[in-house]
Amino acid sequence: MVTLKITVERIDGYCNQPLLVGDSFMVKGGEIHVPPGKHVCMWALQSMMPIFPLLQRAEPKKGDWTSKADQVFVCPDPKGKVHFRIEQLRENP
């Protein structure tokens, strides 16, 4: 399964969570790994979670939008506008 790295790329508004540009966390299988002292917004996470299984597929279908190495996601809070980059970290065989 592909490991995902989710990074705060930009904040275009006010975010009431203690997130900073460059903060990141990892999704490995069904586990979320947040670095000590850092945070994850549960509202943004809840919105992203449905696409995690698609992005973690070992072999995306040819031409599938999930075949891109990374994806951009924007938090659903209209005042926050936190932009996240979701990278697929594929292990070398």
C-alpha cells in the first residue's frame, strides 16, 4: 500500500487550528501519524479521508486521476482556505 504525506502548502484566510505552512502528517495503511507537537484539523481530515484509499492503491488504472504523484486539496472551511498537498510515497520494489 502507498504511504501518503499530507502537507500544509498555503493558508489563504484564517484557520482557527494551530496549523502552519509546511506542517505535515503521514497516512500509512489505516493509521495517521502526526509528528509530536503538531496538529491535524479534524474537519479537513474528515473531508480528505474518502480519497485516501484511492490514493493508496498500489497500481492506479492507466489514465486515472490518481496516477499523478501528488494531489491538491482545499479545506472545506470557507474562511480558512487551507491548501494541502497530498503526495503518494511509493516504495521502490
